[in-house]
Amino acid sequence: MSPWIRVGLVGLFAAWLGLVGSLLAVDLRSWHRTTPLRLGLLPPRRAPVCTTSSPTTRIAGLAGASMVAWGLLLILASRPTGAPVALAGTAIAVSGIRSRVTGLTVGPDGLVVGYAARAPFAIAWIDCVALRPPRWPLAGWGLVGAGTRRTLMPSDVLGQEGGLESIVGFADFVFDGRDWVRRS
């Protein structure tokens, strides 16, 4: 194996580990910042919010891209694990880029979630059933509507926690000990 390929393999693996570590750090930071909302300790607020998502939403796509490059180098090095790594990386990169949340618009009529390469998701408050906090730091916020569900990952909402608080307020949710749900 060429020394350049060996250096590339080590470098790309290190880059991938760094990106995955960054995602973990974002998840833990978001988990900490949303503790009062996750536990039902914040009063709902009805402040219109129009935000761009956190720049950290790009990390998942970059991690996938680094896996693709790493897999291609493994293929060049005649390693049998190259193709599965490249394919997994492609799936992660495509999902991370296509489904990257670019912004939240929360207002009196409903919520709009913007995506990088998907149609925006819009829901009126009357159709919104619940906001489910993540059960552990690596999970996302579940927005449940009549017949639909969307997930907002920690990297989507880091620094934009006011948007989650406004979802609770405008949807007129109450905390049932586990989730934010419509008043009975």
C-alpha cells in the first residue's frame, strides 16, 4: 500500500472521528440547554420566531462525505471494507445534506421547517398534537401532527431553543410529565 494512501486513510479516519465527536458535543450541549423545556419547567411563550438553523447542521453531511472519501481510499487499497464504508457514507451524506434543517418559522398560525433540498414542512397549530422531547442526548425533538411526524435534531436547534419554546406556547401545549401535548 502506498504511503500516501496510508496517510490518507489515517487522516480521513481522524477527520471522521473529529466530526462524529463534534456531533456528540453538539448533542450534549443542546441536551443541557434544553433541560428546562425537556422537563416541563419553562412556562410556554408565544413569541414569533424566524430563525436560521445552527451552523452545526452541516456536520452530519460532512461526516458522511468523509466516510465516502475514506471508503474510496479503502477500495484503492484493495480492502474489502471499502465499498460498504463508501455506501454507508453516501447514505449519510445525502441524508445529511438533503434533509438539513435550514430554518424554523414559528408564528401565530403554525410552524414551517425549511430544508436544504426538500420541500418545507408546514403545520397549523390545530393539526399539531405534541412536541416530544428527546429521551437521551443523541435523539431529536419529535413534532407530532395529525398523521405526520418530523424530527428536529440537536444540531438543528442548538442556539435556537426559543423556537421550541414558542412551539409549545403557540400550540397551547401542556407538559404531561413526559411530552408537551394539547390541552384536554
